[in-house]
Amino acid sequence: MSRKLFGTDGVRGTANTHPMTAEMALRIGAAVGRYFRKDKSAAHRVVIGKDTRLSGYMFENALTAGLTSTGMNVLLLGPVPTPAVGLLTPSMRADLGVMISASHNPAVDNGIKFFGPDGFKLSDEAELEIEKLIEAGVEPVESRNIGRARRINDGLFRYVERVKSTFPHGMRLDGIKVVVDCANGAAYRAAPEVLWELGAEVIPVGVNPNGYNINENCGSTNPRIAAETVVSHGADLGICLDGDADRVILIDETGTVADGDQIMALLAARWAEEGRLAGGALVATVMSNLGLERFLEGRGLRLERTGVGDRYVVERMRKGGYNLGGEQSGHIVMTDYATTGDGLMAGLQFLAEVVRTGKRASDLVHNFEKVPQLLKNVRFSAGQTPLKDASVKTAIKEAEDQLKGNGRLLIRKSGTEPLIRVMAESEDEGILNKAVDHVVKAVQATV
């Protein structure tokens, strides 16, 4: 049985449209409360964080109602980054962590992500069990066992101190000018504070959330303004986070953008030199560039590939005992420090290399030559299944034949948006463009 509500990163969609309605959030809260409140004689607690979307208030209240109806005590963190929820769930001895966020999506969307008592995201199997409980309906506890809810005022402070503790002891950022773009999202307070307290001169961008402007012309998916700010202010580095701050891209002093692959290459090489890259491998998804794989192989290291989604990266890391992984999109997972991707922590690790080596950011972000890669998205409507169409299957086969021996093709349905993603890599850019466009046209003809 496959999951119906959960995608690659929780439940996500347009607010006030199925499945992201207040009614469904209440049912989800009640179901997940039942799932984790197995010992009915003991007290149970859940921490809830959110980003800065207007709909976050609605979902926070609905989830709280569902959770307390099953006897869970709710601790409300307010706006905090997703990795803060992963950190505080075990730290506060909670049975469950919930993050209300649609990450890099626009403000009209929202989502619900879950963390287990160990601070890691739930498995596919756990999400499937929760879906069964949602279908079974709400099962409230007796009135005397209803849970309580209260605001936690020091959650952000706890997270800030934890992030600072990951920066090398005794090292400072004095004399370094950093632009930090918080995407008008969850890290709008934490990120500038961490950087400033470590000594940096901070130029903040995207730190004025109003409920509607999260990820709007800012953040990791829209770095233009941050790049212009880096150049105009003569900054040493730009750190661009997404709406919930679990991913990052970097901008060097020339305004050039570096994605997650380049950041992972730098960290993997450095950690290997220090003898602390567990298993001699980096874990990344099928989307990571072939150039990254070649870079690692040239240093006697391996690239372990997974399906798309930072949750699958973490699962492979835990299973294989690896401590570094991530995605090209900017999720950087360092399990020595955190249970999920943390854009701010990754930015600090890069800054540590700037301080340690005395090199410019531009000397550190270009670690390998990328194999030409092209990604195009095709939006589809609810109920459509373009990848099952015979003409699309034929087009995919023809594109694979074109790339055979000279590249690779990856077609997938997004787990977070109604998109078909068509990606290919090839040294021959002519064949690359032809293969991708052939599939894209076939998909477009069916939607």
C-alpha cells in the first residue's frame, strides 16, 4: 500500500485546499497523537515549530486541537527553523516533533513535517501507519486526560546556542562581512544573530516577514538580490537560506552562486583529510552532478546515491554509518551536529574553511567542473498521471537511447509540488538539450 497524503517531505499543498485544510490538520494531529501515545498511563509531549506563513497560525491551532484531544501535551515554539525542531524534540524529551512549513514553496502553500523522539524524520512505514489512523478517524481520550498546550519562549535561544557550538572552538568571524538572506522565513532572527555573535559584520536580507513574502524574490531559490548585495557591499560571502532554513546555497565575493554539490565536495574533502569522514563516503541523491562523483573518486572517496529527498539521504547515512550527505538543492546533513539538513550550520562550516585557509570564498566554492546538466519542470493538474501515458513512456525510451553511453536521464514526479521533473546530464550539450526537450514536449502534450 502506497502513501496518499505524505510526499517526500511530509504533507504539503496549497493552504485551505485538500489536503492542507484546518480540518485535515486536526485529523492528522489526532492520528499522529494516537500513533505516539502508546503508553496511555504516561505523560506525552510534542513540540511544534513553524515558519512565517500566515496560514501557520491556522495549522498550529488545528494540530494543537487534534494532538491535545488524544492526550498529548503541546509545546509551541513559534517561528523556528526546521532543524531546530529536530534538535529540540529529543532535547526536550518529546515523543514527537512537528514543523509547519512548505520549505521553499510560495506563501500560499504550507506543509506538515514530523520528527520522531530521536529527532529524525519519520520513515515511510511510520507515515503509512499514520495515514491508516487518519482514515480510521479521531479517537479522543476521556475529558480528564485531554492534553495541555503552552508557549515555549527559549526555543530559539536553545537553537542559536547549539548552532554556535558547531563552529570550531576558539575561532571567530571578526573582520568577515557576510550577507545572509533568510527568505523572510523561519531563520529571520536566528541566522543574523548567530553570525553577529560569532564576530561577523552582518548584512541581512529577507528578514521582514509579513506572512505573505516568504521566499518571494529572495532565499536559496531566488538569490539574485543577495548576490547583488554581496557585490555592492563588498562582502566576503553570501549565505542564502530557504523558508524553513534547512537548505543553503552560497554566494562568493564575485556574486557567483554555489549549489549544494560544491559545498558537499569541499566538506567531504576536508573531513577526509582530517580522518573524520565516516565510511569514506558522501551520501547524495540521484540529482547530484556527475562531476561531484568524479571529484570524490579522484580522492579515493565514494558517492552513495539515494532517491530524491533529504529524508532518504539521512536514512542511508544512518544505515551505513555515514556522517555527511545532502542534496544539490542545498540540504547539507551533518549527523555529527544535527538530525536533518541545516543551512545555517552548513554556512558556518564553510566560513570555518574561509578562516582556516585564509582563502577567498571564490577559491573554495569551485571544487569541480560540472558535467552539463539540464532540468526542466512541467506542471500538471490534480488527477493527471502523465508518466503513465504511452506516448510519454515512448519519448523517455527514445531520450535514453540518445543519451546511451554519453549521459543519463532522470524523470520523476516531485514529492513536494505538482511537477514532473525532467533532468539529464551529458558532455554533449546538443544531445542534452534535444533529449530533455523531447521528453518535456511529450509530457506537455498530456497535461
